[in-house]
Amino acid sequence: MNAPVPIRANERVAGWDGTPLALDVQLPEPGAWPVPTVVTRTPYGRSGHLAEGAGWRRRGFAYVVQDVRGRYDSDGTWKPYHNERGDGAALADWILKQPWSDGRLVAYGGSYAGHTAWALAAERPKAVRAVVSMGPSMALGRTKFERSGILRLAEHAAWWVERADGRTSRDGLTALLFRECPELLDHLPVMDLADRLGARLPGWARVIENGPDHRAEGPDTSELAHLPAAALHVGGWYDLLVDEALEHFHHAGSALPRRPSRALVIGPWGHDLGYAPGTRIGDREHGPQGRLDLGALQVDWLRRVLGGTGRGASETTVFTVGADRWRTGASWPPPSTEAVWHAHPDGTLAPQAASADGEFRFRYDPADPHPSRAPGVDRAPLAARRDAVRFTSTALEAPMTVAGNPVVVLNADSSAFSTDWIVRWNEITADGRRLELAHGSLETRHGRDAGPYTIGLTPLDITLPAGSCLQLELTGSDFPRLARSLNTGADRYRGTALAVAEQTVRTGPLDGTRLILPVATTEEPTP
């Protein structure tokens, strides 16, 4: 007798309103039934998960992957970040009725599928025993905008061109467009840019109109804090969504009397996390130590939490860049002390406060905005640009480990009615490379804001070696990563007129510009 085929492809299951949605199922041998089920709901095509499903099946799990509504083989119309809660609940109810299901679900996914995983957990909290969340993209307002509220222009354009407003993805279209038209994102107004992006994109402008505060369907902070599922949170230091992974680690289950098990893994990765083929990001090499078998780690963790061992445990496995080692513990960030580095009138950055006031000026011209660099790429070629102020320390005499979120206190003003401040903390290595460590942004307006301003930077865990210098860099734009300020007070997304701004940065013993670093006080990270 032939063994049963372990794959059931192109099944159709009704969504919350009866709309047929396509899915594939992979199952272990019937003798192992019933088993827990790993569930992925994706807008990027379920066929990309065939090998992954086979891996889960071989390890004793059922695996279900579904195309979300309106994508690939699923009926209906896709409205990003809508219908996922209801459709996820309908899928969960179907799975729970199957003879191979033991009633335990694992919501699993990365990026947009991270959102659908959390939406499923929120809708069926008793059935979803664990969530595996990898670089979750929780809402358009959170992914497409900085915490400062400024549009992530390049990311929005790339994702909308290749993913949105269509039934299937248009992989490779972004690269083709920008090879043919490298200055495409220079076009103003930003709101009309969709007409030039090579695809029909009716939803492009709606995202900008809704802005960073538009309502999302995913669980909010309060709902997240009350979810009873164990959770494994995975992120990358070079991923623009690393903040989401860290916030979920800190908030998920935190309001419950007995907090569920949680684990955090942050590696030296971009948005593709530990699945990228190499260990280099830009001009920084992390070595073979930066590799991690995420699949084995996920299976081991799931078996422990589903089996009831380590209940309530908190585990962290975080890569310390520079030391190129993994730091393990129960929480992150580790204990630290504040180290304040002050900007001085002579252009230096030092741990002692300045003894005198000083002013530095530069011109920000939105017609020639300060350019972006890809994560990890050497910024030395931009050092000659004069549309920035830089404060640089002497070489470190001993290694220094910084873990957490740096903060910059900026004493500055502008001649423009409205303008942006881009704050960047760089490492100048002994061989002359200038590598960004953390960044932040702020929009200011006359009559609304008054400095000094406190700007939070992106999180990191890094050991800087003796011989490296610290550099605080202040500019007026980070283009095209961020949509530029026009300096006129007009809406940056609808305006076309530009104005040059005279920017002033102040140093001094009282309320001078300064960089505040969380310097780790624990021992060196675990090898």
C-alpha cells in the first residue's frame, strides 16, 4: 500500500465573510496525529514556503500556509493590514476541526506575516500557544514612517512598486526602475510620484494621507500586553523594524499575573534576518560567528514551550557587533550607566562638558539634500560635504560596549519656518571607515517647538575597539531614505517650492549639544 501524500495543495477555506482563500497543508504521517500546527498567512505567495513546510513536517508539526485575501490564489481584494484578524480566525477555526490538529496553534511569520501572526494570536488567544515573530511589520503607519513622523520615502516606494496594489508581487521591478531612472525619487510633489513609478499604484497617496497615526488592525499595546501566548521575537540590527521586535519582546504578555515564556534573538542582519547567505552588511564584516541556525533554534524553543518546560522563562540571545559574539541572558538591554559626550566649540566630542559657548552653522538646501547610504556602508565619501556639522572624539584608549538606545540632546535652531534634523552617531575606525552606529530624526517648526530637543536613536549592541573615534553628525536630510523637508512650511508631500535654510548648532556648558550613551556595565558577551 502506498504511503499517503504528505502535502495537500490548493485547498480552499472560507474567510470571515465566506470569501474562498487558498492554502497548502503539509502533514506528518497519520500515525503521529494529532499534532500542533504552525500557521503562516502571507501576501507574498505560499509557494515560497514549500521547503519550510517540509522542514516543519519532518519535525513532527503540521504546517499550514495561506495566501491572504486578494493575493495570489486567494479570492477577494487585498487591502494591506485589513481583514487579517477575521480571516486568521476563520483559518484557525478550520484547523481546529481537522483530525490531525491537537488544538495547539503556532502563529508564525516575518515582516507582513508577522502582523498576521499577531492578529491571529489576538483573535484566538486560547488556541495560539506560541507566536514566532520575525521582523514584524505591524502597520503601514509604523513601517512607512519614522518615529519622528517623516515618511521613509525609499522604503515606501520600493514596497509599493513591488508588492501593493496587485494580486502578485513584481519582484525586481524596483531595481530595474532605479537602474533606468536613478533620480526618480527626486520628483516633487511626493504625492504625485506614483505616476512615475512604472506601476499603477492607486494606494500610494492614501498611505501618505493617513500618515503615521492611522488606525491599524493589529493588537495595540494594551491588547499585546494581555496576550497569553509564549513568544519568540527575532530581529536584525540592520533591519528598519528592529524596534518592533524589541517593543514586542518588552510588551507581549507583560500585563498578565504570570507572564508567558518569551525569547529574543537579535543578530547582525537586515530584514532577511539570519537567512541571508553572507555575514557582511555593507562595509562591516561580522564573521562566521554571526550565523545562527534559526530553524533549529525555533524548533527547540517551540518544543520546550509546548511541552511545558521553562514556563514563564525569559531568554535573550543578542549579537554584540564589534565583539562579534553573542550575549545571552534573561533580558535586554543589559545594565548600563549613562556616558555623556559633549560637543565642544572646537569641533571635538569629549566626556567633559564644554567650558565655553560655541555655534556652528551650515546650509541645508533641499535641492541638493544630504544623501543616504545603505546600512553598514562606509560614509567616508560624504565627509567632505559642508551641509553637516560633525563633532569627533579622540581615539578610544580602551574598548567600550554600548547596549540600548542612545539619545542626543540637540541645541539648535533654523532660519526656515520648518526643517528637519537628522542625527547620526558614527564610528570612525582606525583604518578610516565611517560607519553609522545609530540614527534619529526630528521635524521642527517655528512657533511650535523650542529646543533643546531630545532625539532618541535606534537601538544597538556594539563593542567599539580601542583606536576608534566617536562622531556625532548633524544634517538636514537623509535622502532618499527619508522624504526631505522643503523648508517652506508647506506640506512636504504636496509642495514643490524649495527654500535654503541656515542651520545653527550650539555647544556650551549649559544645555549644549551632547550624545548620551548607555554603556554596558556587565561582563563581556558570552562567546
